[in-house]
Amino acid sequence: MIAGIPRISRWLIVNLLFAAAAFLFSPGALAQNTPAAGDKELYDQIKSFSLGGGSVTVSGLALNRDRAQMSFTGTFYFATPINGRVTGALFVGDGTFSAEVPPSDFEKENVKRLLGADDVESDFRTAVLRFSDDTFERLNRKPSPGQADEHTQKTANDTEARILKETGANLSARIALSIINQEKPGFFFAHFDGGKRGRFSLLLDYQNRIPVANFDLNGGEKGLIFNYQSDIYHNEIWMAFYGLEDYQRGSVNYSDVNDLIDISHYDMDIDLREHKKYVRLRARLAAEARFGNLRALPFRIGENLGVFESWRLKKQMRIQHARLGETDLPVAQEDWEGGFTVFLPGKTIEGQKLEFDFVLQGDFMYDAETAPDCHYPRSNETWFPRHGYLDRATFDLTFRHPKRLKIASAGVRLSEEPDVEDKNTVITKYRMDQPVALLTFALAPFERHSQMVKWEQGGFGDPTPLEFNSLSGSVKAIKEDFIMAELDNSLRFFTALFGKYPYPTFGAAFHPFNYGQFVPRPVVKRGLRGILGYSLHGQEIRTRRDRGTNRKFAFIAEESAHHALGSGERPARRRGTDHSRPPAEHQQNFRRVSGADLQ
């Protein structure tokens, strides 16, 4: 009871407060007092990395960051303070670096194999530091005023550009995100050069964002020491590790606990009418804020396009427009970046519903060289914007494509009809009502073969449509009845092992590459779960004399096993344990030993 206020007045006050809160946190209300432009300006200032913050000479200065120990004798040149905050520095002189390997047999063996040493140690002549944490305060030096010379400035700028190209990680966007969202602990990155180990980098990201987005490490790793191998266009991870407190505590959280939003649904329009030139994608995302006080959000797209032939530079899906509700959003996306960052018009509250609308475009379709007019995304997993690691969502997909070609994708095909506004275009719609981590599609002159799995020969479940998207015999000699029979066997085999198939369809599409195009990837949470309803897998299957071979039995079984189990444990990093292989091999052996005739 509140003394002195009648009951009716108290009821009115409470309801007015709830109404005011709902208005203040609506997208329209956020737009009226938006800090987004200021946040984008902050990002631009961080990205300029102007070394106008003065310099200081040090001797034997020690800096410890987590398990890494550094010493410096030489000169630091500091970035110009932004709102009183220093976010970077360049060091020139003589320095040493050392990091003890964590208590992990794998990491110890990895360091020994790659470096021939028990720990990671090196000297260096230059070091570029980027940070949002208390590194500047820990250096505990007051710089003398002045601007760095042109050569020193170029070294600083070239380093960030090199990291962006080699990893896809935008360090300036990561620092801006950390500052804007007030992350604790902050972010730290150092790049070293001139010593016996050559160029190498240290990354400390306690929110796991770059390890997940750009290195596909998703088991809670917070630190990396790596270098770029230019001869193979690949970053070699010398050591990955958890935070010191994680080792002291004896446990670590998975990386997805730091996901900022949960995306529950995608509604996407995919324009493939000019697929040889570009893919135009409009993606509407329904999401929910997992934390309050968020003003910037990172999204991943095209991150696994490589440096070779400059695919990530030339073929990337570029953001053209971003909106939250009715509000336009500033966006940061640089050349070579494997994602983008949007700046919100106001702080979120935990549980707030967010509706994003993104328009992207890029030369993202790959034309198969061995099969005419067959086209596939350059990356099956990264062609649409995502947040975090394999967050599960439902999908509505609308494809606009040339009428001579057909779409194979995930879920239930709702319709396939001519476009009333364009006689040369067909509109094909798919829907996936069950939450899945990702999906893909194929565009080709498919001939569809279908049947119903009724389970009378084994396994159990509801009658399930089975479909194989093949090619005309005049293009490729494919034994469709063999493929259909083995898909049927695979589905029944795995339902017998793991239970009722929970999705409405199961299928495959011709895929002329020596790897599967299966859709679900590793499990998302703590255990193995999830089968995808419509798979896109298979390889260029041309059976000699129309015979099924052990290799083809194994391939179809393995790809189907991915759907029954996922492709490995979530915490598995560089050497994942693929739990789908033993059941797949068992099914292959079962088919061979049983003598079943798949022809």
C-alpha cells in the first residue's frame, strides 16, 4: 500500500508507467533520440588510427595480458584519444613475447609440432596494439605531445588492413562494439614483427566474438596466438586458450552465452535473375535482445570466402541498406570484411523484440565447370546474415529465378509459379517451420524424382516425402533409382537408431563437387541433436556400369549421418570429433554385408 494514494489512482499510475515503458522502447521512440550517428562516427575515428596521441620512450617496460607476457624497450606512439580514451599504439624498438601453453595435451602437442618448442616465445622489433581495455592505463606512462611520422603512421594503418584481409576481422569495429556496449573485460589485440618468429598476432576476446566469427572456434576460447601462412592462404593457430580464470575455476561457458541477440525467424527474398552477375538478397530478421544496453550488433556473412583470387573482396555480399523497424541504421562494412556491424538508434532492453530489414548484393553464385547451367552459392553456410554461432531459426524463402532453371532448397516447397510481371521469371517458395541452424540452395535444370518413405521395410515415423533433384540423362548419366533407394535406406536406418524423423521432407540435389552440401552442421548446445528436413548433399554420381560402389554407399550414408547426429561436438575446434562417421560406416557395412541389391 502507498499511503495517501487512493486504489484507483495507484492502478492508473501503474498502467501509465507500463504504457510509457512500451513507448520508450519501441523502434519509433528510439529513433527520436538516436545516438547511432555518433556511434558510427566513433567507429570512423577508431578506424582512422591516427597516431597523434604523443610518444613515450620506455626501457624494460612489462605488460601482462592474460597468459601472455611482453616487455618493451623503445618508443610507443599512441593513437589520438577519442572522448578521452586511447584505443591503440605502435611500438618500435626491442621487445620480447612469451606465453605458457595451457594445461591441454592437444595445445602442448600443437605448439611442439608447429614451433618445435614447449612455449610460445619470440623477440620482435615492432608491435601494433589495438584495445578497448585498460592497456593504456597499465602502461602507466604520460606521453609527450606530438604526431608520429609518415612511415610510422603507415605501419600502423597497413597492419590493420593486413589483418582485415587475412582474417576477415574488422578490429576497429570490434573495438567500437566493445566501447559502445560497455563490455567488461575489454578487447585486446597485438601484432608483432621483426623477430625470429616473423609476423604473428595475439588476440584476447573475452566475449568470443572474433574467435567464433573469423576462426570458427566456438567452445569458449578467449585467446589465440596465430600467424598467416601466405603460401596456403590460411591462418595457422599456434595456440588457443581459455581465460586464466576459466582454468582456475575448472569450467568454461560455451561461446554462445555471449550472443547478443537470438534470431528466431528469417523471411528472405533471393533474386537470382542475374545470377551470373550478382545475387540480391533482402533478409528480414525477427530477433530478441538477450541483453540490455546494446547499441551495436555484429553480423556474419561471407566470412569463409578466401583470400585466394580475392573472393572475399570481389564476391562478398555487401550491405546496401539496413533498417530496424522504420528506422534506417548506420552500418560499418569494409573491404575484405567477413561481416558487418549495425549501430542501433538507442539502447535495447533485455527481451526486446527487434525486426531487422537488410538488403545485400554480391557476386555470390558459383558456376559448376563440369555441369552446364548448374549454380551454387560460393559458401553454403555464409550467404545470409547471421549472429553468433549456428543460432537456430525458422525460414521463409522466396526465390526469383530464370524459368529454365529450378530451385532445390530446404524445407517444404510451397509453390513454383510464373512471375505475372516477368514472363521469363519463376517464383519458387520454400518454408522451414522447424528451427534449423542454416540452410542452402541450388539452381540448375533439375529433373525431380520423388517417392514416399512408408517405413514398412524398417525404421518408423510418419510417411515422409523423398526427393532427388537430378539432371537430364543427356547432361549426366546418373542412376536415380540407386540414389533414391540409398536415401530411403539411410533415413530408415537412422530412425531405427535415433528415433522418429522430426522433419517433413528428406531429399538431395546433384552437386558436382567432391564434398557434401549437407545443411545442418555441428550441434548448437550441450548435446547431440537435430536432423534437417531437406538435405542438399551428394556428389557427381556417375556409377560405372550403373553399379553402386562402396564409396558411394559410404558417401550417402555419411551425409545422412550428419542429419542424424550433426557433424560433431560443439566444443570441438580444429580437430573435431565427427560422431557421424562410425554410424555411417556401420550403415555402409550393413548394406554391403547384407547383400541388398540397390540397383
